[in-house]
Amino acid sequence: MKRKQGRIIMGTAISAAAIAVMIDHTRQRLPEGKNQVATQAAVIIIDEGEELPAATTGCEESAPKGRRQAPCSL
Amino acid sequence: MNQVAEQRQADLFPALMASAAILVISLFLRGELAGRQYLLFIVGVGLGITLLHAAFGFSGGWRRFIRDRDSAGVRAQILLLAITSILFFPLIGELFPAIQAGAALAPVGTAVMVGAFLFGIGMQLGGGCGSGTLYTAGQGQVDMLITLVFFVVGATLGTAHLHWWLSLPGYDSISLIENLGWWQGLLMQLVVLSLLYLLVRRMEAGRKGSVHAIDWRVGSTGFTERLVHGPWPLWWGVLGLAILSLATLLLAGYPWSITYAFGLWGAKIWGALGGEPASWSYWSSGYPNLSLNSSVLLDTTSVMDFGVILGALLAAALAGKFAPASRLGGKRLLTAVTGGLLLGYGARLGFGCNIGAMLGGIASGSLHGWLWMVAGFCGGIAGVRMRIWLGIDRPLR
């Protein structure tokens, strides 16, 4: 594959990805208020049986008690 | 000399485009979203630049050791693990209570063992690990772009099956820091890493009679010139990755990870195509459910991955290495597809890749990181054999 073809493919892929991110960002509702940004820290750092460390993220209602139930974020 | 001079011919158009994209995204994240997303994006850019300029790859390092007993890459990885552990253990062990730093803990079980083994095979077939696939795709290697696409497909499939894998035998997460104390755990870990370092060094010396040094010198090229245009000595890569991993831990509150985002992207695409990933066990609750129903820009791992890709693109353009010419035959297509699927599926089962599970897990004292490393390396040996069987590499002597 020639360099020029590679550039065209890369340019197309990055443009498509950028459009997809923009569509996703505009489709999804942002949390109200700047301080309610969801952070993974709220869920990732939990051990079996421990409560969620952050109570302001909106995760606490549905989040599992341990990674085994909903392994995530790694 | 000619080669070095040629590499320093910056590719201006992609360099400008990458710089503009990094600037626009940083400003957008800062303006649109609260918190540290834009800083983590910039850390991701730094990681992409470091990985590309230092050519820091895990799969290549493992392959060179398995095939030729060239242990420089493996020793660099061990040094990275040791330095990162020294930085992480006191923070996670709450030596500084004001700093919130969590460990990358995960169960130690069949899922991790099988996942890491599959990932190890995928690394050799696909041509890169988690970080390697991202930065080489950012560099404009079209075959690695294909690997990345199927990495995403595999990770999404993994999220569909993970609940079954987790029903297989295993233990809950085991933390060295919680069980031994941070400095005792660190001491034990450093002893094990030192022994590993000496072992691989000895194996290389036994085979080749000498040991390939880990390069740290700037050489005849000036420091600034080398910093901007590369290539970096491997030691710079080790230090850069360790410092940026620490920055991630401090900013995000947990270690650097990559592959969670791939499953998320796949699930979002599947949802956009009419699928219902939210009905899968994995995406039905907790953080996965929250991230599935939020903007991808709110997901820290995704934002950092975007940064890694753009950072690698910028570095490749500055080094004159963007979109290198390549041959993309049927065999390479097959290995890119198969490797990508194995990488994605394995990463989901293994609670991460060589970064999230191995580097993040080991550096934060999680036993699953060690299990991942052993199983992943065994998968790497199988992958190297498969490459020979497929005629990609010459047979072992």
C-alpha cells in the first residue's frame, strides 16, 4: 500500500470517528451542572462489600457492590 | 546518518492537523465539561508521543525475547513496572491521605487466565498490544487500523459473555497493599521484579554471550531535536510512561487503562445500529450503564485513548513517519482480523490489557496483574509459534 493511500484511509477513518463522537455527544444528555460529570473513580475503586466512595456522581443507585457483579473500567 | 536525517523531515500537513485537533479538543473539553477531562486528554497525548518516539511496544519486546533472547524490551518493561510500583504503592497505601488514589483491582480467576492467554496470542498475530495498537494506528499504519477495528469488535463480544466467564472458578481481588501493607508489599514486589530482571538478563547472556543494553544516550543528535523529532532512547520511554502513569493516577484517581473504551465504543455503535447492549448483563448497571448512556467524552478512558492516537499522529508527523508505505496481503489481513478479535475478547475477560491489567494491576498491588503477566506471556509464546506456522516469521533456530 502506497503512502498516499494510507493517508487517505487514515484521514477518512479519523474524520468518521470525529463525526461519530460528535453525534454521540449531541445525542446523549449531559449531566446538569458542571460538578456532576461522571468519573470512573466512583465505580472503579470499589472492593467487595464496600460502599461507593463518591455520592455525587449519580452512580450509587444502580452500581453494584463489587467488580464481580459488574466488572468495568480496566 | 542518512536514516536519522530522513526521519527528521517533519510531515507538516498532518503535524498541523494533529496540533489543531489537539488544541480544539482540549479547549472543547475544558469549556464543555467540568473536571479534569482536558488534562487527562493532554496526558493521553503525552503517552501517545512517548510510545511512538520511544517505539515502546510490549508485543515486540516479548517476541524478540521469545525468539532471539533479546531481553532489552522485556527488561525495559520490568523497569517500568518497578518504577511505577515505587510511585504507586505509597499513594494507594494512603501514605498521603489527602491524595485519592485507587488500585486497579480485579478477581484472580479463570477469566483473567484465559483472557490474558488469548490476549497474548492476539498481541503476536495482531501486531500490537493495547497501547501498541493505539499508537501504531495513530501513526497511520493501515493494518493496525484494521486490528483496532476488530479489537473493538472483540471487546464488545467480550462484554456480552463476561458474566459466564466470571461464573467459572476463581478468587476475589487480592491486594498486596491491603494484605501486607504498602512498603512490605512494595519490597516483596521489587524483589520479585529484580529476580525476573536478572533471570531474563542471564538468559540473554547465556544465549548470545553478551547483553543488549537499554539505550539512554542522546547520541550525536541534540537533546531538543531528539525530544521533538525522535527517536527516543528506550530509557526515555520508560521514564515518560512512568511519569505520565503517575499523572493519570493523580488526576483520575486510578491507574491508566485503555481497553474499557473499546467495548464502550462497540456497544455504542451496536446500539446505534439497532442493537440493545443495555440488555446485556455487563451494560445493565453501574458505571458501564452510566457510560453507555452518557457522552463518550465523559468517559475518561475514551478521552485518554483519543489523546494517545492524536499524540502518536503528531509524533509520527514530526518524525516523518506518518502513514508509512506497507504491504497489506491476505495473510496480514487475516492476522489483523484474528489478532484484533483475540485482543479485544481477551482484554475484556482479563480485566484489561497489558496496560490496564498488567501495568496498572501490578503497579497497584493487585495479584490479578501478576496472573495476567504469566498467562499473557504463555499466550505470547503460542502466538510466536503461530506466526512461524503461518510463515510470517522464520522458524526458530
